Amino acid sequence: MVSQADSLNAPGKDDHSGLKPAKKRLMSLDALRGFDMFWILGGEGLFAALLVLTGWSGWQWFDGQMHHSQWHGFTFYDVIFPLFIFLSGVALGLSPKRLDKLPFAQRIPLYRHAFKRLGLLILLGVLYNHGWGAGAPLDPEQVRYASVLARIGFAWFIGAMLVWHTSLRVQIFSAVAILIGYGLVQLFMPFPNGQTGQFTQTGSINAYIDTLLLPGISYQNRPLDPEGILSTIPAVVNGLIGVFVGQFLVKEQQTLSQLTGEWFKVICLFLIGVIFVGLGWLVDIVIPVNKDLWTSSFVLVTSGWSIVLLALFYALVDVLKWQKWAFVFVVIGTNAIIIYLASSLMNWQYFAQSLFGGVVNAAPESWQSILAVISLIAVQWLALLWLHQRKIFIRI
């Protein structure tokens, strides 16, 4: 469980656990993963606090972006989950390896590792769901099995199987087939007591499948679980697109100098990201962008923004070498899974109040909100810094 490098959380190793090290170290990958997690750890409260502090109404728009869309539509907060899946795919793509030509005996440790990771993420997802002070119930019918961590696990597992056993052409075909096939299922697949083409919380085929096949309970006992069975399938594509980006980043540009080649990659990634976002909103005309349903248009829009963000971080951190500012996020990114889990299992508010409550309460009232947010982030970051300085990276 403890390692000096982890394929999902830490630098310095590829995503195959035991295969040859990644050809290229990307500090931007850790930084962007940390930036992604920063908002979950309490950063989403900054803009509401800034509104209280400054009174500027413009902060209301930014605060609105820190909440999930109510149903159809898209906010910045909607990209956080798919961005993490995308980045796990990038790590996988930085050093792709075919296993199908190896003797089966050499593959067994890797298969065992893949199944263990999947099982552990499902188990930890259950633990996260039932959270601080509650615990998973003994009655298996009252357990929520679907989770963010489980979806990350399935997306990585299926993506890894494709990368390990198929060509790049097959992987691209698989991603396209999943997106088109999933869209056609949502639009035209008939199901009992339902109407095709419904994108509602109770009337979609996703809700029918979850009600029929999902064990235990769903999120808030809804008919549709946002991490349900059917919507997990297109999440695989977010990871596969990350794989393609990772392979592109390590590809040497034979006709260009190293520096020119790096900027060529940045420009290409930015343009591809913009195209994906535009294509997603074009598909929105037929299939609405919807996080809970994880529609094909949602995959395209979130993958596009993920690529744009990676292009930005890659340019700043790995091309321009502006790395000092990124350290704040790298500390988070190298232990991202464990701090995400800890956000459910530990009462960080209590620690923040214990350490900084006196300072916060002594400050002017308009400053108290933002100081409370900063103190909440600070206690988590300091715990992660302690791990980082000792090169302890929790391995999942």
C-alpha cells in the first residue's frame, strides 16, 4: 500500500506496475491532478468567501461554476471527475505495453495487480460512500456499491486491458464505437414500461438498468445513480482519450527541434481540445450534455476541456519550466486518491478549527469565511506535504 511511486498518484513510474518505467516524466501531470483535487479539498468555497470579503457580484458566477449542473448543462465542477479519469489514461499512455505476445506466466502478476486494484477501488468506494461517522451497514441491501472510485477503477481496468492487448487502431475504434453505441442505446433502445430517447432522471434507460441490475441502494435512493452501471461504459472513453494524449506526448517529432516539437504538441493539444468541446456541444443538439447520464456529448466536452487544461499545464510546467508555483498542486497530486478518501473518512473541519479557529474568530467578520476555507485546505495540504517530503506515496 505504500510506495515511492504510484501510477495513479505519484511520478516516476508507468501505469503498469512492474513494466518498464515511463519514457517521460511529466511534472505537469502531477500538478494538474493536484489542481483537480484542490477544488474537492475545499477550494470550491473560495469564490463564495471572496464574495463575502469583497462584495463584488462577479464572484457569484465563479461560485456557480463550483457546483454541479442541476441536470442538463455544464459547469467547471462537472469536469473534475472526468479529468481524473482522463489523467489516469494519460499515465497509462505514457508507456504503453503490449502483453498479448508475452508468455501467459509473465502476464499473471500484471493481471493479478489489475484485478486487485479494481477490487480495492470498489471497496474503498463503498467506504467513502458511507463516510465519516456512519460506516457501511451490515445489511448488503443497504450498501451503496456504485461510487466515484469504482468508476475510476472500471475505466482504468478496461482501458488497461485494451492497451495491453490491442493496437492503437483498435483502441481508437473501440472509443468511437462506445460513444456512438452508447448514444444509440440512449436514443433508440426499447425497454419495459419506458419510452426511448428519454433523458430524464426517472425515464431514461440508465435509470431502468440501475433499478434492474444495480445491487444495494443508489445515490440518495434515486432511480438513477450518477455512478451507475450503464453510464460507467462511456467513462472508459475519457480514459482512452487520455491514453491517446499520453502516447502523443511521448512521441518524438523527427523533423523538429526538441523545443519547437514541444510547442507543436502544446498547440496541437489545445486545438484538439477546442475541437472536442465544439463537437460535444454540436452533439448536444441531439444528446444533451449531462453528467449524471454521462452522455456521449458530456464525454466529448469534458475530454476537450481535459485536453485544454493539460496543454496549459504542460506548456507552463514542462515546456517553460515554471515549476515552483506548481509544487503546491504536485504535493496534492502525488497522493490524490488517499486525500480524496480521507476527505470522507476524516473530519478536516475539526482539525482546521483546532489549529486555526482562534485566528479565524479573531479576524474581522468579512475575512472569516475566506480564512476558514484557507485553513481547511492548509491542514490537508500540510498532511500531504509531510508524506511528500518523506517520499511516501500511497499506492492503490
